[in-house]
Amino acid sequence: MEKVKQKNVMYYIDNMNIKFSFIFYALIFLIAGITISIISITFVDDFRMNLNYKYEDMTARYNIPENGSFTAEYNQDQTEYTIYNANRKKVCNFVVDYKKERPVQEYIYPNHVSYIEVSPNFTKHDRIIDSALGVINIVIIPIVLSISMMLCVTIFIRRKLARPIKLLTNAYKKIENNELDFTLPYPYKDEMGRLCLAFEKMKNCLYQNNKKMIRQFTEQRRLNAAFSHDLRTPLTLLKGHTTMLLSFIPKGLVSQQEVLDELSIIYNNVKRLENYVNSMTNLYRLEDIEIEKENINFDLLLDTLSNTTKPLCSDIKYTIKTNCSRKQILFINLEIVNRIYENLISNSIRYANSMIDIDISKKNEYLLITVSDDGCGFKSTDIERATLPFYKSSQDTSIEHLGLGLNICKILCERHGGTIMISNNQNGGACVTACIKIV
């Protein structure tokens, strides 16, 4: 229980802001310094007193008779004392060397000097000790307080600053080396904790931006590769037909109708190239599109999607199911959702045999639009790559179809805060679900 309390106290201290923490540490160490100074001074004084007591036992006492007297003749560093009795007769005399001896104590009682005490000389060793202890008594307070303040600053820096500074330094080095997959484990909520938290948020933003840039770069390379691959065929055809015309027309080996047929083929391939260029331009624009959402009644959304379905499915049967209330309010961009829906329907019609099923539902924060058909479905390789730009399955031999429908759906779903899921339904046909965030 006591350990838990101690941990709670230390946790509270570590969570204090830097200003109050330093004041707290300074007060603690100041009190400790003053306490140590008082104890040290008391110890030194006791030692000096014991040293003096040792010499008091060796003190010589010269009594002065009642009504007697004494004289003291001072000569340079010596004083000669002479003691007389009441009849002025000399009792004794002695010499005190003030340069070497300790002071003479003259005791008066009640109105006259009753005796004189002369303490013996300090030995050289004891004199050095006594002098040293006197110096220590003078300097002990500033020295102890200075040491306590230095300890205060050292411990304060170690407990409050050293760890977060080390964490931030290591984090900076990792960011410099483009290593962004790390955390800053600093649990306290003081200024350094807030700084570490801000640094952590900055690092996370860099990490997310870095992932986004890598993903965009990868998608860009993949897009360029797909674009280059699909351009190769019409360019090869254009090159072949123009070479043939340049070779045969000057020799008169082709008729006017054959020339027109060749020009028609060249024109169709130019149109195909134009479609590719326009599609690429639209893809780049989709990456930068801004999604402006508004509150839309589900009834309005259903009517809009139904109006889109009718002309597209004029030659095929379809069913629309929903579990949403018509009064449900959705926070979406109606135009973007309708565009996603249109691409899903168009893609499904291309592969369906006779029927497509449309299911519109709500799950948590997402609107789910699922379109399935009774066609041949996706192969395992198609499921993994179906949303890539310009990707077409091996079963799709259409020249006009560029393979962008599901890629456009994927981009628009992600821009709307959702995603797209590719699978096959129980009957073997394709099943594509667009998840669109509605909050």
C-alpha cells in the first residue's frame, strides 16, 4: 500500500509543470541543505568544545588571598603576574606568554578578583584542528547550499528533461533517416509531455503523408505503365498503316477505296488514342477532386439512383432492394455517389447474362451499394487487380472498354472516406460493393 502511495506521489510530481516542479525540487533541496548545515555546524561546535574541555582540565589556577591583590606588568608579548596577600606580601608570581598561551581568565567575586586561571598551550596539532574547524564553521553553509542546489538542478534535469530530450533527439534522427514507424513513449503530461505529443502528431502526419506519397507514386507508375502498354497497340497500327500508304501511294499500287479504308483505320486509332488521353486527364483530376458533402434525404438519393438505372438497364432485368428508411438523412455528395453507382451498373451490365441485383443498405457510418450479376464472375487474379487503372480481364476483348470503371469507383469511394470491395456472389457472378461514408 505504501509503495502504491509513493508511486502515486512521484507520478503527481512528474506530471507537474516545469516551473512548479523546479520550485518544488528547489525547496526540498534547500530545506535538506539547511538541515545538513545545522547538523554539521552543531557537530563542529561540539568537537571544538570537547577540544577546549580537554585543556580546561589542565588549567592552572592561582588563588588570591582574601583582601589580597595582584599586579600585571606587560612586556611586549608577555605579562608577569604577581599575587600579594592582605599585608602586601608577595605570595607568588608567574609569566604568561600571550603569543603562545590562551587568554588569562580573571574571576572576580563578589567585588574583587578571587583567582586567576591560565590555560595551557594548544599543541600544534590541536591548534591546526581548532583553526580548521573555525574555517569550516564559516564556509559550511555556502558550500552545503551550493552542493544541494547543484544536486537539485542535476536531479531536476535528469527526471524532467533528460528523458524527453533523448526521446526527441532519437526521434529526430529516425525522421532524418526516413524511419517513421515508431512511437514516443513519454507518459507524463507536463510541458515536455505535450511537446512529445505534438512531435508524435507531427511524426504521424509525416508518416501518413509519406505513405500517401508512396501509394500515389506507386499508382502513378502503375498508371503510366498501363497507359504505355495500351498505347503501344494503336501506335503500332498507326505506324504500320502510314508506312504502307507512304510506300504504296507513290507507286500507284492502291486504289482510292483502299486509301479511304486505311485512313478510316488510322482515324479510329487516333480516336482511341484521344480517348486514352482524355481518360488519363480525368484520372488525374479525380485524385485532386474536393468532396463537398451536404445532408441528403435517402428518398432523394433513391430517386436519383433509380433515374440513373432505368436508361442503363433498358435491355436487362434488374432489382433494387434497400433496408434504409426513406426519411434517413445522409451526409454525402449526391453527384459523386451517383457517379460511383453509374460506373458500378455499367461495369456489371457489361458482364451480366440477363440479370443484375442492386442492394442499397446502411451499416454503421457507411452507405453500402452492392451490385451483382449472373455473369462469369471474377477470377482470383481479377479480384486482386480489378480496381487497377486500364485493367481488363482476359475475357474482355472490347477495344472501346478502357478498364477504368472500377478504378474510378475506387478513387471516388476513397475520396468520400470509404472503399470498394470485389468478390463473387454465391451463384458465381461478380459482386462489387461500394462503401461510402455518410457522416
